[in-house]
Amino acid sequence: MSTIVPFGPQHPVLPEPIQLRLALDDERIVSVLPVVGYVHRGLEKLAEQKDFVQDSYLVERVCGICSFMHSMSYCMGIEEMMEITVPERANYLRVVWAELHRIHSHLLALGLLADAFGFENLFMQLWRTRERIMDAMEYTTGGRVMLNACCIGGVRRDINDEQKAFVLNQLKEAEAELKRLIPVMTDDYSVKKRLVGIGILDKAAAYAAGAVGPTARGSGHAMDHRTTGYIAYKNLDFEPVVETSCDSYARTLVRCREVYQSIDLVRQALDKMPDTEIKVAYKGKPCGEVAIRCEQPRGEVLYYLKGNGTDHLDRMRVRTPTFANIPALMTMLNGSQLADVGMIVLSVDPCISCTER
Amino acid sequence: MTKATAKSPWVVHVNCNSCNGCDIEFLACLTPMYDAERFGVVHIGSPKHADIMVVTGSVNHRNARVLRNLYEQMPGPKVVVAMGICPATGGIFADCYNVLGGVDKVIPVDVYVPGCPPRPEAMLDGILEGAAILAQKQQNTPTVKPVMKLKIVKPAPAPAPAEAPAAAGATGEQAVAK
Ligand code: SF4
């Protein structure tokens, strides 16, 4: 006879409402049942009611953390459907904002993890550094969270020399601060006690569960959709970050190293940016079907769009990274201790609001 | 008591149906750049310890009951601050089939902070406004009289050293009985 313990929907370590019904045998978890629906809004249906230009602002609200990447994926889909060629400079600008988003999202996730295992000082310091990235985004687009900078056919804002210098300076300062903070996250004795060997997801299990993003890369799969070279990634130099210890610590390490990688990518993109238009005009209405994939901070997102030649799309479907990671999360939780549940859940960096849309 | 609570309100954060934009901005309020703690604002995990409830996102069929539950668990007097345009009207999601509308459909709201998402400065303003309302509500709440009053009984002047312990014991019992 096992005891059922509800974890969530309102729980101090969970920033978002999801319920995990944990069946316990003593302190050990024997089975997990995720209960969702607390954040379901019905955004996919709403996207059919609004027209396809408004949708690019609507999809930013799928998730406030990777907002720019959602609108970018959507715009890439529509552009493919309507055969619009985006100017090169816009592609580089998209990389800049997408990578800034990845830095702020990873710092946020690392901070929340630190808060969950009770290291409040580290949480505060990581978020202080994150504010530098928020400032860089605000200085270049005007928004801190919702950038609204991506539109069909390009981007709405350009980065001039002064803004470029500001962004580079913020990155330099942030990197110097992170050089002091990240070692605490990766080498501290008490942090390691909470993360090493916790939430094991071995390589085969990660593949079987269909894990994506840092969860898959922490289990030894070099799966990074950016290597396929969409937008301007084909011209930039980077390697996917892979760790092989398959536990919560490995996933944390992947995020720590990706922060540096993204800082480097922003620098490269700002450096190689050609001087062209940032936006092209387009004619007509989207017609046809397209599926498009992008690498977000939490993994790969899939957008499926179907147009019928009118203002309104027939169907928009989003498969978000956390949705793909929930089976992997259940594999990790099975057999672990109740006290580690918070750590394991946050090591996947769940984003419930985009899972449920 | 009134003064102390208004100067250090404890805040619980409830995520209803939000897109995370408002949540991360609220968390940013607590961190060193905006530092809500300089106004005494303490972020707390349990609604049973909280004076102010910060709600982000609108209500849907499923979380309305959760929100109601959490609100009822808070001790009174309590204040609700709605962060963002979602908890005010439903915002961009107002037309969605699963959105009932603003949180005022389920619980009374005292302060609305508009914006999608509002800036952290505006959020801080909202919380401080909430703290002022909390102080007012506390003044209007009739203070509960203590149920039992202790009566201070002066020890009788000891007439003789032999009787002293017995007399002290008697007065002690009397005080407890009263
Ligand atoms: S108000 Fe805007 S940012 Fe806030 S939860 Fe609603 S949609 Fe997201």
C-alpha cells in the first residue's frame, strides 16, 4: 500500500502550478502522475481567431521567458510558407536577441535551483547579473520581457553602434561577474551534495523518453538544433555542450557552460553583422502547411502552421520543450527520494505555462 | 501591531494562468536590483503566513478553485494585488475558451497594476499601495479583546514568618482561578 502525496500546484519551490501525484513507499517514489491544466488558456484556438500578423505578438505570450524565440519560430514558419527571404542583417539580429534570451533564461533557472536548495545568496547574485542582460535587451528593443522585436519579413529594430557598445560592455561585466559566481554553483561542497547522483537519466532512457535540450545534452546526446544552421547560426562558430554524468549536476553544468557559449555567440553575431536592410515588405496571405523547429533554452520547439490563403490560419500547433521533457522527468523521479523531488524538477527547468499554452 | 505589519508585509505569490512574463518580473522585484526587501516586503511560500497576495494571470475553470482555497487560507485582514493586465481583465487571452476573465470574478481585488508585463517599479508601487490598504483595513478591524485577564495580586504583608508560604500559595491559586 503506497501513500499518495500531492506535490503542488502551490509549492514553495515551484514557480508555476503543476501537480505531481507521488506514490510513496516509505520515502521512496514508486510512481508519478503529473496533473496539468492549471495554466491552460487555449492560445492555439485564439491564434486562429486573430490574424496572422497579430499572432506574432500573441505567440510571445506562450511563455514570457523565451518570448522572443517563440515569435522568431513563428515568423520563420510564416516566412517559409510565403517564401520570403529575410535580409542577412535581420538574421544576425535575431541571433543576438535569441542568445540574450538564452543567457537570461539559464541564469534564471540556475538562480531558482539555488533558491530551491536553500542557497539564497547565490540566487540573488545570479539574478543581479541577469539584470545586466535585461538592461541590454531593454536598451536595444525597449522591452524587458516582451521584446516584440521580431516581425514577419525581418525585425522591427536595428542595433546602432552606441547600442552595440552598450551590449558588449554589459556582456563583459556579466562575464566577469559570472567567472566568480559559476564556480560556486559547480564546485561548492554543499551544492554538489544536493545535485550529484540525483535524478539519474541514462543515455538510453533519455533517448527513449524523447528528452530535448539541456536534459538530453546532460545525458550525453549532442542534440542541439542550432547546429543545423538556421537563421545565422551557419556562419557562427560553436559546438554543442555535452555532459555525460546523466544527473542533475550534469544538467546544471550544461546550463553553466551554455551561458558562456551564448555570450560568445552574441559577440560573434554583433561582430559579423553585415550592413543590409533589416526588413523586407511582403505581399499576399500564407497558404500551405509548414513545420518548423528551433532550439530554445529548454530544448527544441516545434511549430506547425497551416494557412488557407486568408488572414486567419487554419491551425497553429506548438510542441514545447517542457512537454517533451515530462516523460523524462517521470523516469528520473521513479525510485528517487521525496526530499530530492524539488531539485529534480528544477534541474529540468520546467516551463509549465508553455507546456499548457 | 498595525504599524509593524504595514511596514513589513509578507507576500505570497500565486500564479494562476499567467504566461510567466509577470512572474519573472515579480521575482526580479525581490532581487538586488529592485530589492523589495528594503520596504520590508518578505516573499513567503505559504498563504497561511501572508498578508498580501500577489496574483498573476487570469482564472480558468481549473485554477479558480485553487485560488479561492488559497485566499481563504490567508488570515485576515488581507489584501490582493493583481499584477499585469491578465488578472485585471484576461488581457490578451480574454477571448480564449478556457479563460473566465479577471481574478475579481473569484476573489476581491484591492490593487490593479496594469501592463503586459508591468515594470518592476510599477509592481513595487502596487505592493506598497497594498500595504497602505492593509494598514487601513487593520485600523477598521475591531481589535479582539483578550479572553483572559491576569489580575495582579499584591502579596499580603507577611504577618508572621511561619504563615508566609501558605499565604503566598493561596494568593497564587486565587489569581489563577480568577
Ligand atoms: S499580463 Fe502579459 S506578461 Fe503578464 S501574464 Fe498576462 S500576458 Fe503574460
